[in-house]
Amino acid sequence: MICCLTKRFIAANIQQIIYNTKFFSSFYKINAKLTYLFIADSEKLSIFAGDMIKLSPYIRLIVMLFTIHCSLLTASAQEERITAEQALAEMDSPTFVPTVKVGKVLVDGDSIQYMEMNNVYVYPELTFKNKKQAQAYMRLVTNVKKVLPIAKEAKQMLYETTEALEMLPTQEAKEAHMKKVESEIYRTYKPRMKKLTYSQGKLLIKLIDRECHSSSYEMIQAFMGPFRAGFWQTFAWAFGASLKKGYDAEGTDRLTERVVLMVEAGQI
């Protein structure tokens, strides 16, 4: 009985079955053509799909779903491909304002005016494959703009503290001065440090090494002794950081160095 019904169904629908079988066998072959039609002109593909009236309804549904899939993929690719300049278009607020110095110099008895400007850095354009890469770059720029001023303040504080210690006559006076400096650092920077994210804190450690040519661990060790340096290194290590972390402008921190130079020049 079942075999008889099956034979009758096949006999009644033999033409549609053969047509559908041929369609499925060549479906993957026409994928490239459909994609090309969509990229060239989405209206052509819509007409192409709409004209396939000989197909059964569920086959037309498959074609239409494939059309939508191609549409989403192409639109997503066009939307996600973004350049560094586009990513920074909304961040036009320089951390360091560019400066211009005007002066004059005497040459062969004649004074010649000159103008000294900040360095202007020109790099090859960065192109990101997707929004995730663009967002990572924007986060790097945001983090550099936030912690670079702190690293430069640390550099200035290092110079001032070194000069002050050299003028003090005794070790007791130097230790008393360092206690005052430490207390001032806590009072001034503790609220700012609390507002930093984990990645910003790790970046600050590197930028301090860049600015001071000495790691945070070495600076603490020089001014406060090895015991205090070891304590703070252990504290940082507990949070997955290291005060001994150095800055490699030519290697792993190459992109960071590019951003730092442009921030310093007031370009971003």
C-alpha cells in the first residue's frame, strides 16, 4: 500500500522533483553568480529571485534567504572597514595644545625671524578589518590621552625630588623630605588612580618607564628602598601587573609610541 502511494506521488510530481533535483545540484554553483549580482546591483538580484516563479515556494524562500544573507554580509563588510582617521574623527580634542615659538637670530649682521613649531608626524594610514579593531585603537588613544599627562608629571616630580635631595645635607633630612613627598603623592594622586581602569594602570607603568627612562620599581627602590619597592611590586603582581614592566617603542609598544607622539604633538 505504501509503495503504491509512493509510486503515485512520484508519478504525479515527477516533473517538479526532477526540476528541484537539478536546482539543488547546481545551487552551490550559482552562489558566486548570485553574490556578484548582489554586489553589482542589489535590484538585479531581487528581480532575479522574483522571476524564478517556476520554483516551488520553499525553493524560492531559500533563494530569498540567501539574497538577504548576501545583503547583510556585504553591508556589514562595508560598514566595519574603517580607517584610523575615521575612528578619531570624533576625538578632535588635543591633550597637549600645539605651540608656536617666534624668535629671531643674527646672521651676518642681519636679523632673521624664525618660527619653531611642534613636530608633525605623518604615518601610513591604518585600516581596520572590523569595528572591534577600530574600537581597540580608540581605547588605546583614550587611555594614552588620560595617563600620559600623569607620566609626564611623574617625570617632573622625579627631577624636582632629585634636585631637592641633592641639596639636603644629612640622611635624616633626606628621609624627612621623602616622607613629605610620599604624603603629597598619596594626597594628590590617590583619587586619580582610583578612577583609572586596569588597562590604563598597566599603560601608565609603561609610560612612566618611557618618560623617566626607569621603571616604576627602580624609582621606588632608589627613593624608598628595596623593601618598599618589593612590597608595591607584590601588590601590583596580585592584580596581574608588574612595576618592572618596561617600554619597547620599537617592538611590542610600536603602535602605542605612534599614538604617544601624535598626542604630544597635539595632532590627536
